[in-house]
Amino acid sequence: MLQAGLKITNKLSGENMRKIGYLAAVAVVLSGCVSAPTKPMDSSAGLQGKSVILTQYARPDFAAMTPGKAVFGAFGALAMIHSGNELVAKDNIADPSFEIGEQVANDLSIKDGVRILPNQRVVATDDKPATLVKVYPGADLILDVKTINWMYSYYPSQWGKYHVNYAVRLRLLNGRTGDLIAQQLCKTDPTDPGNPPSVDGLRADHSALLKQLLHKAADTCVKNMEQQTLKV
């Protein structure tokens, strides 16, 4: 009877440790996230005929969160990021912000007649408006699209099942002054909660499912930001 009680206690302790580790790891992974109040574009902005240039950033850290690493909390989070970055490089997983930026720019071109200028693949060192105006000179508008967080993680109540989180910030800036014209932060989980995949399912065939879900997340954010903020 005593031995059975000890086994139950140990099991509960293990579960609690995993939950605590999960929360600690999530806190570390999300520590760099930003807040971005939505600012819809004013109807009098008048984009017709203006030029726009897209920003570009170095590939952000991707976190691959698993129960084994979550036990170690903050230290485990570093291992998750290392593992995630290796996966992204090995399977050539694209940062969805590029897809989002190109789609939004093309839609603005079609609807508002903006002219898209090449950014010459110049990578910005930071996202301060004053920096972006200097790094991308000559355009009337700067379309700044930056991935804030991308990761996969297990469900705390279902360790063998996983979901994908994605967050991206879009800003439309005055290309001369850096003044904010429009802004929105999009957060989405493209995973079907009724049929969540395993980690092996996400990573099979060079992470085909993970790429598919990230593409779905990009589509969702494009629609949300165009309808709610850019009025495209």
C-alpha cells in the first residue's frame, strides 16, 4: 500500500515538473515577443502611385519544444532553440514573413497601384523605424513584416501531440520619416485541434507538414491584416 502511494506521488511529481518546466520554457522562448497595438490605415492615406519597399531580417530563432527538454525549464529552452534552428536549416524551412510581405505588397500593387521597389536583399540589423529609413532609402513607403515567434510545442495535457504557433508583426511606415501609418500583430495556431500531429508527423518528409502549417499561418495573417488594418 505504501509502495503504491509512493509510485503515485512520484508520478504526480514528474507531471508537475514537466508542467512547471513547460511554463518556464515558454516564458524564455516568448521573452523577446513584442506588443503592437493595432493601428488601421487611415482612409485618407492615399497610396495610389507611391513606391513601397519590403524589409528583410535574418532568420529568427525557431523553438522545437519537446517534453524531455521542457523538464529543464530555461536551460531546456536554449536546447529547444538550438534543435529548432538545426531543423529549419536542415529542411530549408522558410520564414513565413517573406511570403506574407510579398503577398501584401502584390495586393497593394493591384488594389492601390503602389510600385514595388527591390530591396536588393539588404538585411536590416534592427527594426527601429529610424534604422529602416536609412537602410531602405528612396521609397515612399516601407512595408515592414517581421516574424516575432515561430515554434512547435506539445500539448501540456497530451505530450505525444503537437501544435504550431506563429506570430508576425506588420507595419507600414512613411519611407521618409519612419512615421507609423498602419500596424498589426497577428498570432495564429494553424493546427487542427481535433487532429493534432505527432512530432514525427510534423518532421516527416523534410518537415512537409510543418511547412504546410506555416504556409497556412501565413495565409491567415495576410487575410487578417489586409482586411482589418490595410483595408485591401
